[in-house]
Amino acid sequence: MPVDITKEYIQQVEEAIAQQDSEFILSSMEGMYPADITTVLYQLNTQQSRYILDLLHPEVGAEILSGLDADIRTSFLKAFTNEEVAHYVNLMDSDDAVDVLNEQKVQAREVIISLLENEEKAADIIDLLHYEEDSAGGLMGKELIKVNVNWQVRQCIEEIRRQAENVEEVYAVYVVDAKDKLIGRLAMKTLILSEDNALIADLYEDDVISIETYKKDTEVVEIMKKYDLDAIPVVNAQGKLMGRITIDDVVDVIQEQAETSIQLMSGITEDVEEDDSVFRLSRARLPWLIIAMVGGLIGARFIKLFEMEIALIPAMAMFTPLITATGGNVGIQSSSLIIQTLASKTVVFDNLTQRLLKVLLVALLNALVISSLVMGFNLVFNENPKLSIVVSIALFSVVMLSSLMGTITPMVLNHFGINPAIAAGPFITTANDLLGLAVYFLVAHVLLLN
């Protein structure tokens, strides 16, 4: 069962390592999930982690290495020889093994493959190394259960027993023809309840959902989410069954997509992590910060155009932060909702008019409430009635325009194949700051000074 990793336990483990107390480590970690042991290793240095890994069963060690963060694993494996890495790789699923090998230098990768004891595993790994990492081929593993359409149930069960030795999770039995072309799938219930001499050709279902090796990992995610699949078979351009992608691989892709979107929405232009170098972190953040700075300078120059109006009515300056902040917040809310919807692929341009009408109605309600509250606040505190009207009208207009902009911009970017997440964060905030200032001062110019 899952366990809580406490600071006290980590201290006990460190003391046991220092005293070479292997008995405590093995007894305390007996029954632990590999993921929990991984959590412990994250709290230790390389030598301490290495000591624990050497004590554990090699299959557990292989699973732990498979689950480590890529950057940490790359650094950690530098303490291992090629022979030791090959020993663990030999025990991994083919897709996990490829991930580990892709992190190694070319020469080390070739040596490790040559040291693999399982020739079939080595051949599978070499085949998988040919695919791009962000493709279905790069995600798939070779471990699966397949049977020939011309077999009988008896022969099929015997083959399943043989193949299942190398397959950790049996999600489905795939049916192929004599040329290994995927033609369907076989339900385990059907197989178990059928007579031994029944033909697979009479039992299998031909509505199997598959994906081609060259498709992007994002397409894999979309299909598996849409059809609620635990695994999906992967075929080549000719329809030949090449492997399968399981749900755990897709979860990793979903997490990477979420991290990328969050970084883009925060104005971070590269895939970075907290422990990256200062230069890399700065380089990832600077572009949007510079753009925001330029937007601020433009806003300052824009305010200067209306310095005469501000000089005549100094109280106008007091409401500038209110206008810009409201516009930015409304834009972020609208863009975040539309980006979330776009990610689920439920927005199409066929219903654009209906969607925009709904956005305008929501914006209208919000604008009325906000502008009325500000008007009431200003009147209570005896502000200039004319200025109160200007601020309320400006706020009303800003909320309407920012809502519209926050909705349309991500949809336009998505239509042209650009990640709509870049529309949120600094882009929307900076654009709506300028938009809000323009509306505010133009309304003030028309109503107060004419």
C-alpha cells in the first residue's frame, strides 16, 4: 500500500546508509511501491541512492529507474557502468528502455544495446530508436498480445500464455492476419467462454481503434481521451501492428502539455525547470518581460498625450490602475476559459456566432455590475459626478472589449496552428492595459473636455 514518506524516515534511512545497515533498509522498504522508493531517493544524494538501488531486487530497480525524472536519471546513471545500465535496461519495457537510452551519449547507447542479453528486446529497442520522441512510434512499446485470425481458441490461449510473460499489463488481445496486419481485437471474456476448437475469425471484433506510428503524441492523447482507452495499438502506413501505447505513457504526455501551457501563459518561452541554470531561466523569462516593458513604455507615452486633461482634472490619474487591472483580469479570465475548451477540442468555427453571442452576454452582465459598483462607490465618496460617469463608462467598455479580445485571440491563434496558451498571461495583460488606457482617456476627452 502507499506510504507517507516523513522527514524522520528519511533521516533513519540516511543513518542506516551511513552505518551500512542493509537489514533496516530492506525490511523498511519491503512491500513499498517503487514510486514510494523513488520519493525516498529524491531526498538522497547519488551515492546514497546508489547504495539503496544495489540492495533492491533488479526488477524493482529497473522500475524505479524508469520512473525517475529524465534530468535526474541522466545525472544518476553517470555513476553506473555501461554493463550495469544494460542489466537494468534488459528488465524494462521497451518504451522505457528507449527513453533511458535516448538520454545516453551515442557511444554509450551502442555499447549498452550490444550488452543486452535478450536479443528480442535489443531488436525491439533498435526499432523504436528510429522514431521521433514526440510521435506515436516514439511512445509505443513492443510488449503486447497478438493472435492470428486463422487460429483456434486452444492455440490462441497457448500463445497468450507464452507472450504474457513479457507483458506486464494485458489490456487487449489484438488480432492480425498472416501479414501481421491489424484487423481487430478479441475480448478476453469471449475467449474464455468459447470452445477450444472455435476459430478466432468467428469471435473477434473488427472495430478496433488504432493510430499510425507517424502521428504526433498530442493526437494520441486526443484519441485515447475521446474513446476512454487504456491502451491503443500502433500500426505503420500499411496497417501492420507495430506496438501499443498504454495509459501511463499518455499521462506523461498530458503532464508535459499542461506544464508547457502553464509556462506559456506565464510568459516563459522555453521548457524549463526550477533547477535549470540561472542563464537558461533568465533567457526563458526575458522575451515576454521585454514585450511587457515595451507595452508599459507605450502606455506611458499614451498617457503623456493626455497630460493636459490630467492636469485639468488630476483625479483622472487615480483611476488609471483600476482601468488597466480590470481589463487585464477580464482578458485573462476569458482567454483561460477558451484555451481550456480548445484543449478539449469542443470548439469549432461552425458555432462561432453562437459562442461570441454568449461571451458578449456574459461580458454585458459583468460590465453592468462592475460599472454600477464603481459608480456607486464614487458617488458615496463625493467624487466629481462627471468623472464618476466617465470611469463607469470606460470600465463598461473595457470589460466588453477585453472579454471579446480574450475569446477571439486564442481561437484565431489556434486556427493558424499556434499554441493558444501564448494569448494568455503577458500578451493579453499588456494588450488590454493599452486598450483600457485608450478607452479611458478617449471617453474622458469626449465627455469632460468638450
